[in-house]
Amino acid sequence: NKIIAVSESNRNLFKIMGKVPDKIHAIYNGIDLSEFDSVRGYARRDLEIGDDAVVIGVIAVFDKCKGHIYLFEAIYKLITGGSKNILCLVVGDGREREELENFVADRGLSDHIRFLGYRNDVPELVAIMDIVVMPSTQESFPRVPLEAMAMKVPVIATTVGGLPEAIDNGKTGILVPPADVNSLSAAIKYLIEHPEIRKKMGEAGRKR
């Protein structure tokens, strides 16, 4: 009788596929904010993270559509450009792991990109992140940016799928084109250099 899409982007895709528009309704994925109210997070020393490090997080299965490689290229661009205080925590696992680990090793990024594998403590990890990045080339309406906003962490994401519907560009995070290393690195650099903007976006994300 009805088709439920998890975003307007998905709803439009159903319409393109020839589904009857009147039957399609968008109902966003949601999260229970109370689950994040009592999260204390880890002390940075528990994960051997320096006090001066800006912690970037990416949380996704290792698949090409998640765009890890573009984030890693952006970090390489920033590191070689002088931004030495970056630490990227990579949460997840999957078939592209060896390829991504080889890229990090070949670029000499092992001190700046740390693979944590599959984890069951994502909220605790998000709590110590300064920025969460979603560099995807394809999405529906993922939970990760919602969880980041619930933890008052700004999100940098691509303009694919339902991500622009989740993130209020310039207010709760920054949207960039997919597979665009220059735009991604510029957005990261901007938030690294403006901690007051990160804080403001994080608070706006929680409110949203």
C-alpha cells in the first residue's frame, strides 16, 4: 500500500524508478538522544592522543562508496601543507581495509591515521572527536551524522543522498562535493583553525 523512503533523496529515486508518487513517504532515520546524554567518552590519554591533536573521525564500512580514500588524500594534502596536529580515527572494517592501510603506509601517514577496526563503543569514541567526516560518494540517510550531532560534534559531509537533509550547511557542519579532495581538505582546515566555529556548530547540531 505504501513505500517508505528514509529521505527525500530516496523518495525521488523511487519516483524515477516509476513508483507511484502518492504511495511514497519519507520518514527519516532517528536516534534516541537519551542514549547519548550519559556518554562520558574516553580520556585522550587512554588512546594515547596528545592534548594538541585535532581528532577527525570517520565511521563506516570499508567500501569504495564510503569515500575513505578521498579523506585520506585530503589529510595527506593538509599534513604536507604544514598541518601536523591531525589525528584521524578510522572506525570500521571491510573488504577495502588492506588497500586503505597500504595507502596510509605508502604516504607515511601512520602517525596521523589510526585504524581502530570494528567497535561497539562508537558514542564513547565520538565524544573525543573534534570533527566527524562523511566523505561518501553514495548514501541514503546514515545514522553517523545524527550520532555526531547528538554528541555536539560538527560534521563535514558530501552532498549525496540524504546527507544534505541531515546537515544544515554552515550551521551544523559543512557540505562539500563528493570525490573533491580540495574542497574536503579546505573544509577540514577551516574547522581546525576555528575551534570556536566547531563548538558553535556542535551545539547547533545537538539542537537540530
